[in-house]
Amino acid sequence: MMRCKELEEYIQEYCSERRKIKWEYLDKHYSMLFPAFVENLDILIKNWCGEQNDKEQDKIRYLIFQRLRTSGYTGTYEISMGLSNSMLYLDEYMSCVYWKPNLIYENINSDMENVRKKLEQTGLPKGKYIISRRGRFYWNKEIPFEEDAQVFEEYCSRARRAGDWEEQLELCWKAVLMYKGAFLKGSAQEGWVKAERERYQTMFRKLVKYMAELLRTKKAYIQLEKLGRHVSKAAPYEEGELLVLEALTGMGRTEQVEILYGETMEKYRQVYMEEELVKLKDFRRKMQEQLDHPYDILDNIQENMTERLEKVKEPYQCNWVVFREIYHMVARMIERSGQQVQLMLCTLTDMEEHPIRSDEYAEVLSRYIWESICRSIRAGDVVTRYGRGQYLVLLINTKPEDCQEIQKRIDAQFRKKNTVYEIRYNVKSVRSLNNAKDDQNLS
């Protein structure tokens, strides 16, 4: 969501220019502010004198001007003027009147109309959003709107009721990306806001914890990194960096792990300082666990490396870095084993066999093609996403002529999604290490 930020940026230039014009107008007509000011001050002094006669107040010692707290929410200029004999008990011993400088609000209706017309250019619906009835203001029910906090809560609720993990993860992603930061950050002093903020933060933490565990189980390190980076941005110092670090470690990106480790430790050191050294050390311990392992015996090490039984039924799914290392290892092994291994490239295309490069279409269909491939190949095969709309499959102990049958199975699964898009296949045999060297020498 956060369309409000986008809209603010869109009209920023207009607001800046309008503010400049308004200040010039106030400077030119400054004297027009004084009649109302003097009138309110006169009322204030009369009230004070009356209280002095009743011996309820002492001599005037302070003249106070303060902007109302509500004007902080609305961006307006309502001011209270007060007289007091004490700064210590100001709330108890101050008489005040409220003053709204009407000069500032001249032409406010035309200003609002101009802003509304500008915002309509961004795609907002036409019409009045706020309507007035008997001195009260209401949202116009004819204008549709979406409250991001409510939508976030609905996605969380739907995710809990989802039937399978894929649907659950999709709803979790929608919910977690909806969370952009603390609830009503500019209204921290309101009691109900604080309670709601804490409730949403708790929901967000539980959501992130569940998603991290699910992505960890599926070895979906690219998505885990995305989750961690979003947490770091939306909820700083909630240890989102740990998730990024874990994902980078899982993808074998050692250099990036070391850089992130140093940056994160410096970041937390600046925030926690000496008084929270214990929390900082705990964070260091968690990060260090991702970089190193404690001393252990071989049985335990082997047990920790063993895959879960349900994962063995699926093909090995990994990122491009791991896939490339597996390819190198397979090229070495087939030198002695004599196995045939095929490398298959699956490319998402339109009906004219043009690759799909659009973010909108490729991302929507990426899950479909991934599922179709994983449901059509064996547990001993390896699959990775190479790029937008392209996937690589390493088919172990497979002859070239067998690839057509595999392609048919993938197509059959993909057609169940009722899409007009197609998959184009390219297959090449994996060469042994020595054959690859001979080819290089010939070239």
C-alpha cells in the first residue's frame, strides 16, 4: 500500500509552490492578523482579571502560544494563547483561548480543488472524498477505498485457514509485503494507537517466523533473502538481517555473508551501545552460528545433513550457484561412471514463441512452470531458476531420446493452468571433464 507517500510525492512540487505564494501573501497582509489576535488577547485578559477578583489567580507572569496537538495530525495552524503565573503547573494554572488565523485559510477551498484535480491524474476516482453533514465530516461511501491494516489482518487470517502450503505461502507473502512499518507512526501519543501498533507488530513477527521456517524447509533461499530484506526495511532491528545472512549462506555467497556480518554488527552496536551489550552479544552469537559450526562427531554431522523423507520424493531444487557446482561435480563423475546426463533449458514463450520478458506475466507464470517441472521429473534430478521465464534441469542417467517424454509430462502439467503461454525446450548432453578439455584444445 503506502499510496499516501506516492501521492505526497506527486503533489510535492505544487505544495511547495503554493506554500511559497501563501507566505508571500501573509508577509504582505501581516497587519490583517492583528485584529483577531488583539480580540482574543482581550478576552483572555478579561477572564484573568475576573479570576483575580475572585482570588483564583495571581499576577500574570507568562504569555504562552502553543500549536494544538490536533493540528499536528491535520497540518493546520490552530493555536492556543494562554496567560499563567506558573510554568510548573501550567496545565492547572493557565487560562487560554483558541485562535485560528483565518487569513491562512483564505482560498482553502480552491486550493483543495486544485489538489484534488492533480491527484485525479494519478488514477484516483473523481468526486468528493470527505462530505459534511450538520457540522460533522464523513468519508463518502461512494468512493471505494482499502485500509492496509485491515487487509493485512485479513491476509493473515486467510493464510491460517489455507488448505495447502502453496496457497498459504502466497497469502503470507501478500500479508508480509502489506506491512510497511509501525501502525500510524505519527500518532504515537494516542493510547489506542499504541495498543493496535503492538498488536500488528506481534502479528508481523509471528508471520515472519512462520514464513522463514517454511522457506527454510523448502530451501527457498532466494525468497528467504527477499523476506529478510523486507523485514530489515519494514521493521528495523527485528533481526531481519539474520534471515538474509542465512539465505546467503545457503546459496554459498560467502563474500556477501562476511560483508553483511560486518555491516550489521556495526549497525547494532550504534543502536544498542553499552547499556544493551547483552542483547548485542546474543545477536552476535546468532549470526556466528550461521557462519561456523561447533565441534561435533561424524554421526551427528551426517544426521544433520540427511534430507527429510518427504523431501526425497521431490527433485532437488536449488539456486543457480549451487546448480552450477552440481553441474561441475556431475561432469567429473560421468568420466568414470559412463552415465548419460542431459541439461534441459525450459523457456516460457507466447503463442508466437517469443520469450516472455515482462515482469507482470513472467512473475505470475513462474510458479506455474516451476510446479509443472517439479511434478514431472525424478527425485534424483536437479532444477533451478536461471532467469526471468527460464529454468534449467539436470536430468541424471537420462538418454537424449527420453527427454521428449519428460517434456510431454511438463506440458501436460502446465496446460492444467489454463494458460495460452507455452514452454520451449532446448537439450544438450553434459560432457565429461576430459571431453570438455579436448573441445577447448581443438578450439
